[in-house]
Amino acid sequence: MKTLNRRTMLRGMAFGSAVVVGLPLLEIMEQPKQASAAGKPVRLVTWFWGNGVNRARWIPGGATTPVTGPAYPLPDHLTHFADLQDYLTVPTGYRNNCAQKITHHEGMTLFSGFTFNNTCFPGQECQGFFSNAGGPTIDQVAADVIGVETPVKSMQLGVSKRISGADFGTTMHALSHRGPQEPLFPERNPVLAYDRLFGNFTPPEDPSKPVRISALSAVHEQAKRLQARVGTRDKQRLEAHLDGLSELEAKINTLPPQCEPPPSPTNTNVDVQGVEQLQVVNEIMSDLVAYSFTCDVTRVVSILFHEGASDTVFPGTGNSGHHNYSHGFSVSNGQEIDQGGLVGFNAGMHFTMSSLAYFLRKLKDTPDGVNGNLLDNVAVLAGSDCMDGSSHDFDSEQNLACLIAGRAGGRLLHPGIHLLENQRNISDLTLTVLKAVVPEINSIGNVGADPAASSTPVNTLLVG
């Protein structure tokens, strides 16, 4: 029996328009070298918060008695993710191998796999603490591959306007970098962010419902002829495929138009009586990202929630800033020792994690196709610049705080787990998230020359 080209389609006409229906992989077809994932595009998000965490309230099961695996107990600072836990992996024990130390700065290696560059470039005020990116961040690596398919190659957003006073370079001020001298600074004004995303956007034309409903009717005769050519098992697969398409068309007929851009926000991220409007700005930015993914305006986004070493004042924490509070407590043998900043720091962490949870929940609540949501088709790497906010250290004792969220189109482990791997390079996690979005990427950083680089993804978290 002759083989059938695996790109064969059923074709017909309906209402004067051509109709094309794809086929499942049949035995009669030429077998592909590697099956590709079907469905919606996979997107990448990087999300940053500054000043680390309180490890006593961060590690599932506690710092001295960690509980690993799925269905892990949510520690105090992660309780905001109770309805999102299946989509959330908590890695702990990973070491940041950045070859240089300043405090704060080295934590940004999490998003690139490069040790930072301490060269003072022309025009920079290089006094005190300064650093520049050692190479491109993973969002830009991904943007070079998947960003070329969308109107906006990548988008950089921010929430808090309080700037770190501990960096006279660019590392701390931009989460996204094209390279050492190419920071992509975040847009913190929702109105300008909207204009960048939707200012010149025209929604794709939605096919008319009559054409969509009649697709199977249009290819009916060709389908019957194909069924006569194939064997019994292929005939069963083809019938099941056509039945599934019939159900799919019925569901599609009830869907709203493919994309409805949101109305432009009016909030410009201006303080009210000296107070930042952090919650509303975070919610607007989160909503804009969800809309941009739905409309396929962009597939790559970085969000700098608040900078490391910055004194953002969170609601309910008094008048002192988060960085100041981070130096007002310590953790020893899993026990908190308050030195005047514990309550304020914990309150700031709860606000920060509730803000991240809002973003992830917005993705989960936004349909993406018939049976999925945006969080099913997004990989999120969220992290900070250290582990314990009190010491700002990231060495073998303190490690580095980060989270991984989303299913990446089925490429990331679901449900999520608490994964404890002592002393493993944290850039392995970075590479894992990148590979979930761009599978052909096999390394990040200067492998062989920089200990921060990685060519070994965490296969435990990759599916397929």
C-alpha cells in the first residue's frame, strides 16, 4: 500500500471559501522524525521581586523539615497560591554560581545564566555598587525565536517606581537585557504600555460562523474516499478524529471573537499623596499581558515588580521601605529573630506574593482555545536577588529564591512539586524554563568559561 504524505489535508468549498481540515497521524502516513506539540503558542514570562524572602515562611514543610514532591504543604508566604498550586513548582536548595559577589546584583544571574559584567561603560556613573548584564536574559533569547512571529517582539513592564540606590550600572534597573550595554528598561506607565501593545493593533478577522460550522460538510466526500483507502485501525482513528472535529466546531461556534483589545487604561502610575498605587497598577499590567497573549500581540514579557535594594513601601507596612525591613530580622535554625523589621518584611512579602498570584490567576482565568487557559500555555520564571532578605547572601547556605509556574503547552511538569536539590546550579532551572518555550535551546551563558552557565536542564520538570 502506498504511503500518505503526513501533510495531507481534506479540502473542500463552503460559501465560496476554501475549507481545509487537518488529519491525525495515521499508520499509512510517512512517520515524522519528531512529533511537534499542537495547539496554542507557548509564551514566556519572567517576573522579579527584590530583597529575597523569609526562608522560615518560604520552604514547604519548613527550613529544617522540608516536605518535597507534589501536594506539598504551602508555607505562609505561598498561601496565596492555594488555587494555583497545581501550576506552581517551588525549587529550593539551588545555588547561584555567579562568579562575582556584590549583594543583590548576583541574583540577577537567575534570569540569564551569565555572571554580571563589572566594566564601567562610557556615560555611566560607576561609583560604589555597579554592574551590567553579562549577556542576554532568557526572555531575549526566546524573543529572537518566537518574538519574530508577533507585532511586538517582547514587552518589558514594571510596577513600583522606587529605584535601587545600590546600582550605578543597569543590572538592577532592568530585568531584560539584550547584552551588557543593551538594557531594556521596564515601562511602568500603564497608558504607555497599552499604546506600545495595542496602539497600532488590528484584531485578526474572525472566520464567519457559517463557514466554520460547514467545514466537515465541505470535506465529506473526500473523507469518504480516504476511509476506503486505509486499514481498519486508520479508519477508526479517522472516524474518531472527524467526530472530535464535529464536537470542536460546536464549541467554537459558542466562542466570542478571537480578540477584543481592552479599552485603554487611564491610570498613569502617579502617586496619590506620596503613596504608590501598587495594587491597581499590578492588576492593570497583569490584565494587559493576558490581553496581549490572547490577541497574540506578543509572546514574551518581563515584569519588574520592584527592584532589589529598593525601598518600596507596601500597604500595611508603615512608612519604612521593604529593603530597610529586610535588614531588620534574621533566621537561625528555621527560627525567626526579630530585630525590628520582621513584621514589616512579612507584610511586604504577602503583598508581593498576592500580586504574583493575581497575575497567574488572571492567566488561568483567561481561556486559550476551547479546553485550555493561558497558564496552560505559559512558562513563568519568577525570582528574587537572594534567599534570605536579612543577609542578601546566595551562597551554599542561603541559596536563591525562585518559583516556576505554568504548563508551557504540556512541556512543564503538572501538577507542580517542591523540588529540593542541594547545591545544584540554579541556572539549570533557568535553562529548563527556556527549553519549555524553545525546545531547541540547549545551553545558556558561556559554557565552559563561566560557572553560572548551564547546559544541563532539570529533566525532572520537563515533560516529553
